[in-house]
Amino acid sequence: MKSLFFGGVHPAGRKELSAAVPLSAMALPAQAAVLLRQHIGAPCEPLVTVGDTVCVGQKIADGGGLCVPIHAPVSGVVDAIEDRPHPGGGVCPAIIIKNDFLDTPAPTMKPYSHPERSTPTELLSIIHEAGIVGMGGAAFPSDVKAKTGMRQTDTLILNACECEPYITADDVLLRTRTSDVLQGLAVLSHVLGPDRTVIAVEDNKAEAAALLREHLADFPGVELKVLPTRYPQGAEKQLIQAVAGRQVPSGGLPRDVGCAVFNVATAAAVYRAVYEGTPAIERVVTVTGEGVKQPRNLIVRTGTSFLEVIAAAGGLTDDVWKVLSGGPMMGVAQRDLSVPVTKSTNAIVCLSNAQNGEAPHPTCIRCGKCLEVCPMRLEPLYLHRYSGAGDLDALDRLHLMDCIECGCCAYACPGKLPLVESFRRGKRALKEGVK
Amino acid sequence: MNLTVSSSPHIRGKDTTQRIMLDAAIALAPALIAGIVFQGLRAGAVAVVCIASALLGEWSIGLVLRKHDTLLDGSALVTGLLLALTLPASVPYYVAAIGGLFAVVVVKGLCGGLGQNTFNPALGGRAFLMLLFPACLTRFPALGTVLSLGELSPADVVTGATPLHHMQMPALPDASLMDLFLGRAGGCIGEVSALALLAGGGYLLARRVISVRIPAAYLGTVAALALLFPKGESPVLWMAYSLLSGGVILGAVFMATDYATSPVGPAAQVVYGVGCGVLTVVFRYTGLFPEGVTYAILIMNAAAWLLDRYLVPKRYGAGKEAAR
């Protein structure tokens, strides 16, 4: 089958490491470090102080502007409010809760009484109050995405591609909680009122696709689209191209072309918020890779440290090379494993030395493979050159800001150039306007 | 525990520079073998001298510029091999050695090294030799003369006209099209057998080392111009002889597709190929020498970056499809 978007690569999936491991809940952590920056936008301010007793699901931080609240993932006492390392890099203030292991639910954790008869505005408010963000990794507040897409969306897409190698969190969630995901999608569909609702899944997830097909009898009007596996199909712009044949204009948003894309885990979180009253306090995390002993798919409360999650998967192997928050193509390498899981941590991928494909002396031979694989049809080799030279005019002319940092160019590069790193540097320079 | 922290992507594809260079060398092997079969072992010895001098050049420039060791990346090997294929089997060994050194040291190394040089090193080396030793490069052993290894500079080889010499007269050569296709004709070591060159080109295409754009645009342009402006009686025959004689296939498949010196954008590559084709025919029709491939490609080399600059691929979200 022909690829439906530009470029792309086809790395070894390695999903077999964890795909067959059933979903299981991880033991609760003794301490939860709840980061106050878990979404794109303004960080939250704490609503509790040290010494306060909190319940599970209690709102403990909130803010104004582009912001969703954060809830306590465990019950217990607020031990400290201090800076902690963030899996995305740098540090961030966090509310540290000492778990009393009573799991006392907050009184607000109750199912919504009449989801079927709710107005879109009521549903949006539930989604907002539950602190739901794009759980595929982008962490954009979901209520804002849904609200701004109202009356502009003719195509609603459920992103079940999970195109990053190794990760099986969405796949397992789809297979284990098929109807939850579909009901969450139905809520989003009710809010957005699209003409078409499409579930996009890649053809390496046959079992999930079959289950979806069975369940779709109960959801008339929802289409299932099985796409040929190719990275980065699950990137928003590429998925819109593959499903709707449209291209989001440079600098624009999906709603500019009448599309809205939500991830599987986000839809499941919407279901739990609306039908069970549970806010975004836990998620499925795939702990996998050649660098971890027993790959698992775990339900993890946010605030649990990577170290504990890795321990629940048998610990690291002796030849571990990198530990990533996220997948091997776009994830962030971690230095300090005390970092906590956030709402958008879909995987902890541990790579071993055998996966190290970096070269001591990266050299561009101008082979042009980077152009062939770029899903945005940019010219990575020239962007790299001008980024190194600090030529901001050239970077602007060649649309560096359109780069989605998917990593296809660097993956395909025979000279092993650190292209994405160089583009991030170039983007920073462009934003600052420094020559 | 020592965790590595570096930028995404954290996994890399299997392609390496070395593997690509190895593929190029593999693809050139049939042409070299055909050269040895039709022109004798001396053709192989010329290749050895070119490769050795290219590697010596790479090693010494690395030493002088204190660069990391690039001897084994395969690039100098391919340059030496390519240069050898553009020389007559009768070329004196020291001339071949000078060409190899000049190609790697001056045309590649001093112009920035791997991936940075403006001009194709092998063709630059050949152009340099044309300037210094024109007689050595434009006289070919007569067809059927098999040169022995010992002849250090076989100045007294029986000189035979190549098919291109005839075409400059202009007249169709004596050799049949089948002879030209297989390699039973006078010429440089690597240019005589179209079959061997096309087999190598097919390998490069199959391995996705090169795309078909540059060779197709180049050969297509030469074919079209030969059809439009034939000097022989039959335009079709003239076209066939134009493609099969001289170095145009070697140039289109192996020289014009050189990564460092050709454009990377698809549209730029097509225009580049067309430019090479036009210049080749113009030089063949009007130049002093019967062949024009070397200078056609060298001139287009200089335009490669310019073509990329102005023929930028239409990016995602910029076209009409971006509209709702």
C-alpha cells in the first residue's frame, strides 16, 4: 500500500517486546512528585500548602490562561513544594505528596449524572476540570482544542497510529478498553459535531483493528481506517494528510483545514472523566526496550518516579545506554531517573548499547536522503548547514519553523548528523532573533 | 550507571557513508572488468595506481589538516576508481598517479573535503591531466591491442580512432551498435561497455544509492538533441551512436550523480541533468576534442548549489492542498 503522506521512514517496530504483555496496574508509589507543568501553556499554581492532607483526585493546582488543573494522584500529606527535574528537560516546581496508601477518593470523584443529555459546553467543562491534555505526548489542553474546533471541524480523527517504535501503550489500551475509548470518542464527537469521525490505526495493530471493527457496530457513522505502517504517520499534520488528504497551512492549526485529532489515551481519559468522574491522575505507560529486563504495559499514577516504574519492569540491564521519556524517534533522554511520570508520559524506553548508532565524526555527504524522508518536504541538509552558520535569513527562507522534529532525516542520514539537535538550536536562534 | 544523554532520534538507520561508497565501488566493478577484458591487464594496473594514489592523497591531507582518519570511509577509493575509468589503458602510470593525487588532495581535500567540494574530484583530476598531458589522454590503443603490465609508458602504442573520433568527422563509426554496447570499441577503460555501466547503474538504483532523475535527464537530453540535430543520415542511428560512444553513460550514471557536486532537490536534479546533456552535445559538436562529458559535468557542478537555491521543493502546507 502506498504511503499517504510525504516522506517518512520505517524503523524496526520492536513492539513485540511489550505488545503481548497484558495491561496491569503498578503498585502505588510511596511518594508522588506532581509537576506543576504538565501541559503546553501557563504552568499551574499550587492550591495546597505543605502539611495539607489531600485526597485522590482532589484538585491541587490550577491557573489562568491556557491551563488545566492538576489533581492529586494519591491520598496523603503534602510533604514539600519544591523544584524537581522535568522529563522534558530542566526543573519545574512540584507538589510532593507522601502517600498514606488509603487511596481516599475526593468527594468530587463521582460520575457525571447525565452524559448523554449534556450540552457541548457542559462536556467541555468536565474535560477541562479533569485536567485532560493530549496524552500522545503533545500535552495540549484537550478542552481548548475541542472548544476552538467547534463549528469548524468536519473531520474528527482518533489517532491510534502509535507510529513511534517500541511503544504499545495505545495499542494495549485499545485492546483492553475498546469501548471506553470509543465512548470517549463519542463524547468528543458530540462536542465537535463533525461530518466524519475516523479512527486511524496502522496495519501493524491487526488485533486492535479487529476489536475496533467489532465494536463499531454500536457506533454508527464512525469509520475505521487502517493505514500502512510508516513513521511519522501519527504526527498530527501527517495524519491529517493521510486521512483527509489535506495539508495544514504553514504556521496554521488542524482546525484551519477542518480537522481535529485526538489520541487514544486522551479519548480514554475523556471517558473516565465523564462516565466515572476520574480526572487525569493515571495513564498507561509502556516500559520497554532492550535496556529493561521485563518490558511491561503499566497503569501508572502521575508523579511516580521513572526509577520505580523501571523497577516494576524488572530493572535496567547492565548494558543500558539511554533511558527515554517517550519513543526512540522523538523522546527525551533522561539523566536523572527520579523524574516523575506526567500526564503525557506514554513510554519509558530503555535502549541498550546495541542500539547506539551515533558516529564519532558525523559528516554530510549531500546524499539527499534527508530530503526524501522529510514529511514536511523541507531540506534538512541545508537547514543544518545554515543553522551551524547562524544564517537566520536562510533558515527563515527554508522554513525551519515548519520542522516537526520527527527525526526522520537524522534517522536516514548515513553520515549520522545530529540534525534535530541542530534544528532546535536554529529554532531557538530564530525565536530570539540573534544573528 | 552511566546514562547517555543526547538529542533525538535515539535510533539510526542502517545506511552508512562506508556502505554507500562500497555500493559505488561494487557498481563500478563491471565497467572495470569489461575494461580489463577488452584492453588487457594494464587497465587493471592503471586502476590500482589511481586508487593507491587517491588513498595516499587522502591519508596525507588528513595528516596535514589534522582531520580524523577518513582513509576508510571509501570515498578516496571510489574517486581513484572513477578516475581510472576515465583514462585510456595506455596512460603512463605516473600520469595516473598525478591524477589521483590531484583529485583527492586539491579538488576534494582543499575544497572542504568529503561532501563539501564543488567539483567532481575524478573529473577534476582528469581535466588537470588533459591540461598537462593531452596526448596521453586522447590517444587510445588500437582495438585488439592488449597491453602488458610492463609497459610503463607505452608511448608507441598503435593509436586507433575511437567511435567518437569518427563521429566528429562527422561519420558513423565502423563499429556496430552491438560492439559499442558490449565494449568492443576503442576508448577509455571504463567507458567502452555500455552494458557493464548500465548493470552498475541498475545496481545503484536498486540499492537506492542514486535516483533515476539525473541519469535519465542527462541521457534523455543527449538522445533528444542527437535526434533533433543528427550529423549522420539516420537520426535514430545517430542518436544510438551518440549515447553508446564516448563517456556519456559513465558520466550520466556515475559522475553526474556524485552526491557532493550535484543538487539534492528533485526539480534541481532534473534541470542539472538536462544542463549536463545540453553542454555535452554542444561541446561534442563544437569543441576541439571529440568528447565533452568532463567539462559539461564540471560546469554543471558549479551550478549545483544555485539550482538547489532556486528550485526548492514545494513543502507541506504551502500548496493548494493546504486550502480546505
